[in-house]
Amino acid sequence: MIREIITYPNKKLKEPSKDIKKFDKELHLLLDDMYETMVAKNGIGLAAIQIAIPLNALLILLPDENDEQKKENLLEVINPKIINQKGSIIYQEGCLSVPDYYDDVKRAEWIEVEYYDRFGNKIVKEYDELLGVAFQHEMDHLKGHLFIERLSYLKRKKFDKEWKKKERAKKK
Ligand code: Y12
Ligand code: CO
């Protein structure tokens, strides 16, 4: 089922998510709905809190070299932790919960993470480039943060100005 995505400034997006304890059918249904929602909305990543569920689950599905999102490349991530990181990279990010705004964000260039798959198997992996950036972006959601909080002072001002302008236009 395609779920509604909550958007800035919905306060729920600030809520820290909780660890998942049961790797059961209910979790599988949540992950399936998240997948349907992410693909339907043209996303490459989605955290459960973006559909108002404060649980530590996220998905990432990058397009392949033919620009296709193949389900076999889907990353389902439960209760993730970054255990090592190094370097820095600047990447232009966007977010389904912050529609129509894209900007450069600085993050770690390489991360080592541990997490669980949908069956409760523990996974330890390294990610870099876009996958590493997307992983960090989605993990921020689980802690109640949006990428716009990581913008420089001037870029954040630019975001606030554009957002207010859009709000005024909606009221007309
Ligand atoms: C780099 C880039 C993105 C991430 C996090 C995952 N972000 C997304 O999946 C953003 C998707 C997105 C899709 C949009 O819709 C379309 O393009 C049709 C979109 O546009 C609007 O909302 C109007 C904005 C964002 C991490 C690293
Ligand atoms: Co996002």
C-alpha cells in the first residue's frame, strides 16, 4: 500500500525513531509499504518516519547504469549504526519530505555500518559515494534530522526564503 509522506515542517519528522525488536510479518508489511511508497514517489531512499512510523527502518534503492531501479538492488536496513567513518564529500541532496529543494551537504566520504536485514541477520558493510551519502541522509531521519539542518547559514537562509515564498503562493 502506498502511504502518505509527511513533509517539512511536520513536527513528527523531529521525533527520534526506536529500535525494532521483532522481525515479523508486521515488519515485512511495513518494509513492503515503504518500498511501494518510495518507488511511487520517485525516491531513492526512505526512512519509516517519513510515513509517520517512528521505527529504525530505512530503504535505499539507487538507479543502475541504465537508470533503472531494480528491486534486487534494494537495501533494507533495520536498526543501523555507523561504526566507522572517514573523509568528507559534498553532494547535492534532495528529500521526499522537503519537496522541490536540493542543495549541497557535506558528509563523511566513507562509512562502515552495522545493521539487520528483515529476517534479523546482522550485516556489517562499507559504503561510499552516493550510497554512503544516502545512508547518512536516511540515518539522519531516524535521529529526527533533515538535510536542511546541515546546510551552511547562508544556504539555510536561502531555503527559508524559498519556503516562505512557496507558502505565500499557496495561500493566493
Ligand atoms: C542524495 C540524494 C538523495 C538522498 C536521499 C533520498 N532522497 C530522495 O529519494 C529524494 C527524492 C525526491 C523525489 C522528487 O520527486 C521527483 O523527482 C518526481 C522530488 O521532487 C519533488 O518533490 C517535487 C524531490 C526529492 C540522499 C543523497
Ligand atoms: Co530524506
